[in-house]
Amino acid sequence: MKKFDELQLSKDLISFPSITPVDAGAINYISKKLKQLGFNCKILEFKDKKNPPIKNLYARLGSKQPNLCYAGHTDVVPPGNLNDWTVNPFKPQVKNNHLIGRGANDMKSSIACFIAAVSIFLEKNIKINGSISFLITGDEEAQAINGTKKVVDYLIKKKEKIDFCIVGEPTNPSKLGEMIKIGRRGSLSCKLEIQGIQGHVAYPHLSKNPITSLIEICKKLKEKPLDKGNKHFQSSNLEFTTINVHNQAHNVIPARAKTQFNIRYNNFHTAVSLKKMITKVVRSICKKNKTKYTVNFLVSGDSFLTQPSSTTLMARKIIKKITKISPVFSTTGGTSDARFIKKIAPCLEFGLVNKTMHKVDECVSLADLKKLKKIYYEIISQFFNKD
């Protein structure tokens, strides 16, 4: 059985300029490597009228349960100004015992570590008491419409069962071993436009100023916290990200005023309950001020929590043993594709250190690569040899 090196795999994966939605060959590369290990690989391409086609991969070795799945993404964010990098972001280099390149910690190197760990496991285990699978998408950094969400729907349709999933997102703030994610807050975005009546500022009675309604709405939505958080989740927060009027004249009351905001919310709320609350506030204030409005919502995913299980506790014990750090269970940070996978399987998220993700000279230490490979190998081994 072929054994793969995590550093070489990481370099190879980073060399594909797979900026969402471009695949650039990354999915085919992983499929080729997994086929060499005996995996049955299915490349799934999804598209719709509004969004470009996205390549995804579901690969499985074995047909029995339990099925341990690893989930990750090959797409990366744009590198920004190339002159700000010390290396070409898609020609990775090792400097000062760190691998530098776009996707080094978010999250191509994590994928490499899991493939390398599987190759070692298969070298030592001719038979598996179950199955190992990979769910890899090329659409995590953007809208996530034709990625993991549709792969999950495909797996449901095919009656494909996953018993536990490890999502390889970079979960550690500063040192490998600090944090395991067992859930995430939900994300709801809103675009709101208030429509008034344009007119001369000297004759306000002939106009309806939409800014008045917009200011009142913003104040009402921010005047008190949504909640105080709970045992597993930090408090929910609503943040305004833009306010636009686009009025160049100092003596004209504008016809429209716009804002957009995002709510990161815990399990005290749902997207449905928050939409109702927002709509009620907007409707009430606009009715009072005799202005009209349009509101559009985008739900990235509701909050979710995976209650710690024997597998989760086993993983924490392994991480502590290898890193000498006792990881905390957390639900902090942004969204991840675990919000889709939790529909069919319990998840934990554990990967590399995230402090350079999306930054110039994104990097990962070579020592962390070796440790993560070892952690993944031990999790695989103990998952299939529980007795």
C-alpha cells in the first residue's frame, strides 16, 4: 500500500490556484491520490442558473458501517496583492520551518494530513471494521450553494450513511491543540431599503425622509443585546456593515436609504424568529413615518451543537496526548460546512492554527503538520479499534 507524505501533498495542493469557484485541478488531484489507496471516488459537479458549476468529491473505502468521514474544501480566498507576499502564493516554499502559500492552513494542509494519516493506517490494517470516506468541496469560501450542501442532499438521496464526521477547518487560535469546535452560531444577513419621497429640504412637509426611518430602525435593533449567551454559545450579535444614501446634494431630501447587517446568533434564536423580529421593527417604524420598505434576507445556516460523545471525548484525549494541551470545546468563529453535514452526522471540527488564514504569507509550521497527521491517524485507529 502506498504511503503519502503530508508535506509533499500540501505543496501539491497549494500549487493549484483554486480560488472559488475555480477548481484548477485540485479535486481531480485528490481523487487520483485516493484511488491509489483503493477508494471509490465520485466527482459531483453541481450548478444552477445564477451560480457557476462547482466540483465536489465524495470518496469511500469500504461498504460497512461505521463510516468515518473527513470533510474539507480545496477552494481558497484570493491572495490579494502578490507583491505583499514573500513567495508566490501558489508556488509554496518552506521558510523558517513553515510552509507558506495560500491555503496552507485554510485548509489544504489539513486535507493532506488526513490523506497521509489514512495511508499509514491502511499500511498497518489490511481490513477495516467499517468505512473511511472523504467529502471534499470547492465551494466553501463563497456562497456555498453548489458545494457541501448539495453533496449532503446527494448522500441522503443515495441513502449513504455517515456515522461521524471530522471537519478539518483550522480551529486553533494560536497553538495546535487549543480548540475543538462542536458547533457554530448561525448567520443571517439582511439588506434593507427605505423608500421615501424626494424633495427640497426647505419644504420637508412635501417629502418623506427615508433616513429618519432608517436611523430609528438601526437604533431600535441595536438598543439592547439579543441575549447573554449560554453554556455552549457566546452571545448573539447584530452588526451593521453598510449604510448608503448616495446623495450628492446638500439641499435635497433623498428618495432612498439603504443598510445591510449581519446577525451571528446562538441557539436561543432561529433564522425564522429573527426575521420576524426584524420585520416587525421595520414595519412598525415605517408605518409611523409613512415610508415604504423592501427587505431581503440571506440565511447561511442556523446555529447547531453536537453534544460531546465518546468519539468526541476520544479525539480530545488524543489531541491532549500529542500536543500536551487540553483542548476546549467551542462554538466560536464564523460558519463552516459542518452546518450542512450536521444534517446527516455528528461532527467535530479540528485542524491547524488559524491566525494566518486569509492573510498575506499564510503559513503552517512543519511541526504542526506532523502532529496533525499523527492526531488524525490515532483518531482513525481508535475509531475502528474501540475494543
